[in-house]
Amino acid sequence: NHWQRNPLNRTAAINTLVSRPSYAVALLKSLEKGELPRSAISPFQARQIQSFGDAKLNEQLRATWGDLHEAPEATKAEIAQWKQSLTPEVIAQSDSARGKVVFTQTCAACHKLYGEGGAIGPDLTGSDRHNLDYLLGNIVNPNEIVPADYRLTLFTLKDGRILSGVIPEQNERSVTVQSPAERIVIDAKDITKRETLPVSLMPEGLLKSLSESDAHALISYLMSKDPLSEK
């Protein structure tokens, strides 16, 4: 169907549909009808829908896409499950080359690794990537510690749209909003409400949105010593 023909067009269309509550209703109806796979909507886009604060829309999101935020107990349980499955043997045997592809598709819009990727989030090259606890803690529970530069800001505009992202630049006349999908310059006169949330731009649920093999491959690549040498 039309959702499947061009992934790039589909992503652009979804970014538009999550900018207004009425559009989001139509998007989730397509998901309910099976016209769109659950994996087409990223956790970031799902959180954009949740940011509208519409109880009926949030219920529709939970029914068709799933829960976005979890209780701390559930987060701890998820980390424990991943630690159990991600043994040193599994990590060593996982396809790190495939993991690089997964990283490019899901992480590189925001994070740089080995010189490749975006600069919205922290550069992962020099981080404590070889520590599985560190990786899982930051991926599964990204909102535990959020530096000010990476907090999510919501903007409500005069035309009814809601945009969210981090703010790399701003002045008296305009604000630049950067999300994983796009970079937009907003005229300050068009903003009716601005709210900075104590959460990270990086949403929860990233690993759960992947297949188990892709999640293992991603962790294998993230823990690799460099892009060419063996782990």
C-alpha cells in the first residue's frame, strides 16, 4: 500500500501527522487497520503524540502502538531481562556489521560514533560503551539523568501545531528546534506556549522497538573497539 512504497516519504508523512492531534488520530487509525506497521512509528514520534495531553488519543496510542512510559519497577525488570540475554557469548557472536546498520537507522540522527552521525546528543565514541550496565541504563532509562542541553522542549504554535526537540540556537526573533527528524527555525511571534520538560530528547522503548537479533547486534556494535577491529 501507499505507506510501504517509499520509507523516506513515509517518515516525512508521519512527522507531519504527529504535529496535530487530528492528524495523529488518522495516523493511529491506519495503524489499527494494519495499513502501517507498528515499527514505522518511532518512540520519539509516539511521545510527540503523547505530548498533546489528550486522554482519548493516549488511549488509542496505547491500544495500537503500546505503552511509552513505564514504572521504575518495569524499567528495572527490562534492564535485568536484557542483561540476562546479552551474555558475553551472545554479544561476541552477534553481527556487529548489522548493528552498525541498526545504529544508522535508529541512533545516528542524534549520536555520533566513530565520527559518523549527528551531534544532537552526546558523542558516544568516548563514552563508557564497553560497560553493559552503562549502555542499558542509558538506553532503557534515558530520563534518569538529563543534562540541561538535552532536555526536551515543547512548543505550541499559533496554527495549532506542537513541535518538540532541543534548542541549539535562539535569539529575540526566532528559535531553532532540532529533533531527530528535522531542524526547524520558528518565528518567536508564532509561539504561544513553550515548556521545557525534565526528560531527555531520547525516548524510552528504543530496544523494545527492535527485534531481539537487531537489539543484540546494536549492543555488539556499540561495545566494539572501533569500526574495523574485532570486539
